[in-house]
Amino acid sequence: MAPADPPFPRALALARRKRIAVAMLLVAALVFVAGSWLELHHPYWALALVVAMAEAAMIGGLADWFAVVALFRHPLGQRWIPHTAIIPRRKQQLGRALADFICEHFLDRREVVRKLEEFDPAWRLAHALADPRHAARAGKLVVELSPHVLALLDSERLYGFLERLTREQLRRMDLATLVAQVLELMTHQRRHQALLDSVLRDMGGFLADPATQDLLAARISPQMWSVLRITGLDEPVARKLAARVVAGVADLVEQMATDPRHDMRLRFDGYVEGFIDRLHHDDVLRHRVGELRDRLLDDPALPRYVRGLWDQVLAWLGEDLAREDSRVAARASRAAQVFGERLSADAAMREWINRWLADAAGPLVERYRGGIRDFIVERIGRWDTDELVNELELSVGSDLQYIRYNGTAIGALIGGLLFGIRHLLGYLATL
């Protein structure tokens, strides 16, 4: 079994690198002390070189330690030293600078649009959904989310809320005006005539069927004979008269179906227009429509019926989605794959989707960029200073310790170089 990761890995890494930097400084100090003692008793240029390098290493290491610590806190707690604890003191300015940097370089409208065009989201979506494996994931996602969605939809609280909201909205609705507007839309430029044609053709074909005529005549003739028998006519005559009536009605319907300007059809148009006008202006009719709406809403059978349908649909969905061969999941997977395949083959549609996303993203970036900037500034301002400093130090402090390493090592090299230059100049001065 692999060993578990140590707790707080960033803190441990930072502490380890700090110890290395301190160890390098201590080594330089020990070399300086030991070299200086030896040089006093055994003067030799090599010892002087070592002492000079150790001295410069200590100076470089201490200077870089000061510089690194001054970013996060006051070195040795000395607040009188200027330009220290830079991050805590300039937290607000840093927050504004970070917000400006992000908004200007990452949320620039042109950059966002360019990145969207480069990303080509429509092609990526089509390519992903056309793959049967990804399409199957869409169906699996439906199954995974379904228990949560069904639990939400089956909630009494949600159902009660939706029922109350629907009732309130329906009671406020001007149903008469709504019906009038729907009828106006249906009858605009005689659109309803196409529907009427279909109804009349079907009705005409139904009435023209001899079996239908016989059936209707058989139903009508007893009622007709009950009236005509007082005149002395027998039942067969009543049946023939009933058949004539049914045939006449069938002929009338056929004429209406074939003649768009038939008088009965024109009368129907006039009736519809008059009814629409009454829905708009007849207060009595409008009041009756409102009363009908209220009676339906107040009828206790209506919510029971709707709730029964609701429960049946939820129960069916729950049973289907719990099965391995869920039809809903299979339909979702197939629909996703078909959509991906069609979108993959339609370059114009992909271009339209990408252009729509780019056109939508541009104004959104412009609208909310200022809000994002303010949010970043406000969030950093609310951040506890000690927490912010600790988080930044954990994030970049380990890398900053390399500055101390380099300062100690490069200081030693520069010390040795300066030692060599000084002795070279001294040697040239004796010539």
C-alpha cells in the first residue's frame, strides 16, 4: 500500500525549503568564523578568499531573506523599517490591480470572442454527441439526475406552491380577451377555413357512407314516426323520410366542403367575427366567461384530477428510469446522438451557433466585467489579512526561498570575484 500523503504538503514544502536556506546561511557563517580564526593564525591567500566568499554569501543570504520576509511581514517584527509587510499594507491596491489585470487581459470582449471562435464550441459539441459513448453518457446522466428531480417534483410543498401560483395567475387572467386573441390569430386571413375544410371533408365522407346513413336513419326514424303517426303514416315511410333527411344533410356538408364561398360558411365566418367582438366588448359575455373560469378553478374535482395525472406521470417515470433498459434513458441517448450527427453534417448550423454564442458573449462580458472587477476587489478586501498572507506565502513562498539560495550562492561567487579583482589591482599597483 502506498504511503499516505503528508498533511499540509505546501506548508511542509515551505518549511523544508526555509530550513535549507537557513542551513546555507549558517554554513556560510561557520565558514566565515572558522576561516577568519585560521587566517589570523595562518595568513594565507586561500583562507582570505574563503573568508571573503563566506562574508559575501552571508550578506547576500541575509539581504534576500530580508527582501522575501518584507513581502509578507515586518522582519523580526520591527515595524519602524520602511517598505516592509508590503502585501498586508497594500492589500486593497493589490486587489484592484489583480481585478484590473483579470478584467483587461482575460475578460476583454475581443479576447473572449476570439477564444470562443478558436474553441469552436458547436463543432466540439457535435463531435462529442455523435460519439455513441458520449451519447450514452447523456442517457446515464438523465438516470443519475432523475431521483433528485423526481423527489423535487413529488414534493407536496412544491406541488402546493405551483397549484396556488397557477390558481392566482389564472384568476387574474382576462380569459375572454385571451380567447378572443386566440380566435383572431386562428381566423386571420381565413386561416380557420383550412381546418374547417378538413372537418367538413371528414364529416362529408362519414355521412356519405351508406352504413352510416342507415344507422342514422334507424336512430332518427322512431322519433320521426312518433310525430308522423298521428297523420296516419306508417313506420316504413318515416324511415324513408329519415333517410332523405340524412342524405340531405350529407349533401349540404359536401357542398360546404367544396364551395369556400358557401352561404353557410360565410355565416359561420360572420358568427366567429361577431363572437370575437363580443368577447372584447360585451360585458355580459365577458362576465360569464370569468364566472366559468372561477367555477372550474373552484371545482374540487379539478385539482384531484390534475394531481392524479401528476402522480401517474411521476410513477411511470420513476419505474422506467429505475430499469436497466430505461426507455427514457435510451431516447435521451439516441436523441443526443442524432443531434450530434446532424450538427456534424451541417456546417452552416455550426457556424450559426458559434456566431450566436460570440454575439451573446460579447455584450455579457461588457455588461458584467465591471461587476466582476468590483467583486474581486471586495472579496480580497474582506479576506482576513493574516489568512491572505499565509495563503500567498504557501502558494509562492517555496519558490521565493530559491531567491535566498541564489543570494547565498551568488553572493559567495561575487565575493570571490571581488577578492580576485582587489588582489589583481594590488598586484598591478606594485609593478
